[in-house]
Amino acid sequence: MRKTPVLIASFAAPLLVGAQVTQQFNIVFIISDEHKADVTGCYGNTVVKTPNIDALAKSGVTFTRAYTASPLSAPARAALITGTYPSTNGAITHRIKVDKKHRRAEVEALKAENGGAGKYRAGYKEGMITWGEFFKMNGYGTAAIGKMHVHGELQKGVNPDYPDGNLMGFDVSDMRFYTFFPGGHYTDYKNNPDFNYRYREYGPYKDLRQGNVNNKNLLPTLIENEEDIFDFVVTRKSMDFIEEAVKANQPFVIHVGLEKPHQPWTTAQRFYDLYKTEDMILPANRDDHRKNGKFPYVASWTHSGLKDTMEMKRAMHAYYGCVSQVDEQVGKLVAKTKELGIYENTIFVYTSDHGEHLFEHGLFEKHCMFEAAVRVPLIISCPALLPQGVTSHSLASLVDILPTLAELTGGKVVQQWEGQSLVEVMKTGKIADRKIYSEFYEASKESFKDREVAQRMLLDNSYKYVYTHGMIDQLYNVKTDKAEMNNLALDPQFALTVEQYRFLTIENWNVKFNRKMVASVDKMGAHYQLKWEHVPEVKSYTIWKSTSPDATRAVKLAEVSDTSYRVTTHKSTAYYWITANWNLTRLSTRSQTIPMLTQNLPEVLPVTMAVQL
């Protein structure tokens, strides 16, 4: 394990409104990868065996409506580590993009399995306070063991422009996966990179498992000894850190990065033996894309090619086995705190970076805003601070975790955070009236010749709305359409609702590769003339007005085909926005009668900044 001395920091944090810890509780934060919330016993699944996660739920609060900030690992994890959405922190893609200065090195790095992440500071914006830095400033020993996949993390001595690296405030960093971290990567484990290749069925082992899509053949991992499986190593090293911190009488925060149930869905045979393939229950909408056509706003390769019922069931069987592997590690970590006598003053969090379709809508993996992809398990347990055995139906996001842990440990709010503490809803059972977002910047590129396509979800207690640039809207009733089979954007009765949600979704959104529409105003006697740019892919424009800069209070004034609108002079201040309604002309395989795509990918986001009059 690579480590530096565990010290109590004595300096004040920038942007920190106070940093006094009233009572120091340890934090064991456990994050898996691609865990579909419904494949957990405490979320109502009667087939899967997750006794340890279920026990954690019984001792704490389980959120039924928790969501990722992005249905893609790297952006989701950067959001978690900074408490900000991807559009704010700047880490929006799976692979890093570096400046021209490093262009040649980037090309070489992208050919490598780790994508260059960890070799450059490129990633989340510099100056942001991370998870590790926040708790270090509050007197904690910090560790991040296992998968992080946060672009911007940088080891010392790797990049001459950043000789001290960027360890994100962690005293101990070890067992990275994907991201480059010399001396602390899975490829460095026992000085034998073969473990990484075997585990991932990668490199020399790629052809050995060729054609075994979603592990439809239910094959075990190529790792020969359980102790060398990635999650087992991470758990063992995490328990070592916890034990050392207790011996040093040091309050600690540890980020435990487990990798399963991410593909490949392979694990030790004994986890498969917990299940019978015939017991797997396939989703009712598993044939959706085959019956109704592929979704234009979902990458083509995400549409599963498996048709045979037993192949799908064996794949599910494999996935369930991987979930049980994760569950066992959770049990070990909880047991270790009990053994060391620190369970009572330890906060446990279990979550995942995003979900997994597992054949919902006929899809696999994530990469879109359907419920199976963006909803995640979230359990927070600390009997000394929180109620036990409680289920919360209030909305929650991964960006809420930092503010929540800050309140539980006596820390103060950091101005950069975009989430909110969940402590009140956990203690009172209230359903918060709020909106949360999820963002994705690698939506179906096939529709626009491999151009970057931005996508954003807005979710509240009534609807889920999804904006996909240059494509048809999605609007689902979250109360009556759990399977998301009825896109209300296709129903003229919901036209105004769709417009309102689209406006609220994109008004506060900054997209790196799509600027907002430009608007201006001219004074013309007793009137103002609002003007805005012409956008080729637009059929009409909508004008919105509010008496405050708060877009949620805006009302629709008019819909016009021109690029100007006359407004009467106001005695009081008013704010105006213009949104564009796409001229959808291209059909997709989803429908041969309803156009779902613009002819070309629009250059601008269909909204202006607020114009104050």
C-alpha cells in the first residue's frame, strides 16, 4: 500500500464557511460500479442474495429515488468527488482530453488501456475542493483505495508541469483501476500485470472469451485465486487502513472503490452457485427495441443483441453473482469496524456510480437517462446519528453525499457544492420539493456522424424530462409509468409541459461544445424590441417572462416564427428568455411516422441568457 503519514491538518479551507468538527465520526464510503438498484434485497428483489447490504439498510436509511449525476463512470465520479454536476466541474467524458501541448502524448495514451487518465491534470477544474481535501481540512486521515476513475487525479512525479501531482487530499491512494497511478494500480499488484488482464479478460485473454457477450455462457473469472480478485484486494487493503487508523487513534474517512458488478460479469464459481438460472426474472419490456425500433437517443451498441431467453437469463445469473461478490465485501468492512470497536461511531454509505439496464428496454450497460441507468442504490447508516430501518422516497443525488456527510460530521458548507444535505429528510421522513439533474455528453453519436451529442435529465416529484440535443424530447410520468414506456412528448396534450421542462432543464446548463443562443434588445420609444439569432434547425421560438431572474417563475408569453418580439416598456424590472423548438424532419428506426431528429446537429443550445428590461 502506497502511503504518506496520516496527519491532522491545521489550515483553513478556501471557500469554506467555517470548518469546526463538533463530533468526529469515522466514514466508510463504499461505492460499487454499475449496480442496478433493483438487484438488491432491500430494494424489493426476492431472488438476489445481498444479506450484508440488506443489514446495512436495516441499520440506516435507504433512498428509493437516488440518482447519479451522469450515467457514465468518470463524470459521475468527478461529480461525487467535487459535489458538483459535470457541466460545472468540467469532467464530462469517459476518456480525458488534454491541451494541444500534450496532443501527441494524448494520442498515445488513448491507445493504452487506461486512456491516459492520471497522467495529466486534465479533468475536473483546478481550484475545486475535493472529498479528500474537505475531510483532511477537518482533521481526518483520508484514504481512497480501489477504483476512483476521476480525471484530474495525478500522482507525484508523473507530469513535470505538476511535480507534486494532485492526490485530491488523500493520505493513502492505492489499487487504481483504469486510471494510471504508478505503484498503486491493479497492474502493480504483486508486480504482476497478468492479474489485471485476466480479471478484465483483456490483452492476451481477449480472444479466449470472444463472443461471450454479457457472460451469456456463465463462465467464472480467469483469476485463479479469490484473494487476487480486484474487489477482494481492495477490501483487504481497506481493512488494513482502518486498523492502522484505529491504532493511531485517528478519525478517518475511506473511499472504498469496488469494481463489480461492472462487466465482464465474471466472478468466482461459488457466487454463481448461490443461484439457479431458471429463477432469473427477465424484465417485461426486454423486447422493446426489437418490437418498436432502436432509440435514436441511445447509442446503437447499447441495444442488446441477445434474443434467446436462456442466454439472457444466464447473463442475469452472472450479474447477480457479481452483486453477491460486492455484498460479501460490504459485510467484511462492517464486521471489521465491529471487531475494532468503532462501529458505533462510524458512518457507512453504500452506493454505485450509475445503474445497469440488465435488458430493460432491451438494453445493457448505461449511457442514457432511462431509470435503470441513472437510478442507484443509496444507503446511509449510523445508528448513533440516524434512524434505523427507514425508507426515504425523497429525491437524492450523488452530489448530495458530500453536503450530507459534512452535516453529519459537523463540517460547514462549501460554496461550490450543488447538492444539498439529506439529513433532514432522513430524520423527518419529509419528501423534499426539489429538482435534480443528470448529464451525459456522449449520447447517440451515430445519429449525427460521430458529433458530440449532449443530453440532460431533469427530475422532480412529477415528471422525468430528458433533453437530447437535436432530437425529440422525452417526458415520463414518474408516478404512473415506472417502466417509461409512454413518452408524453408524443402527446399534443403535454406540449406546454414539455416546453416548460425543456426550458428549465437547459436554462441553467452550460455545454462545452454548444453555446447558448445570442439575444439583444433595442429601445424603440414606448417599446422594446427583443431580437435573437436565427437558427437553421428551428421551426418556432417561444418567449418567456418573469418578474425575477428565477426561471422557475417564468411564464410563456408567445410562440413566434420570427426572430424578434416587441415588448411594452415596463415600470418594473422584467426578465425574458427565448427558447427554440426544433424542426424535427428525420425519421429513426423508433418510428416510421414521427420525425425524431433535426436534419443537422444544431450548433447552439436552444435557449438564450436572461434579458433584463
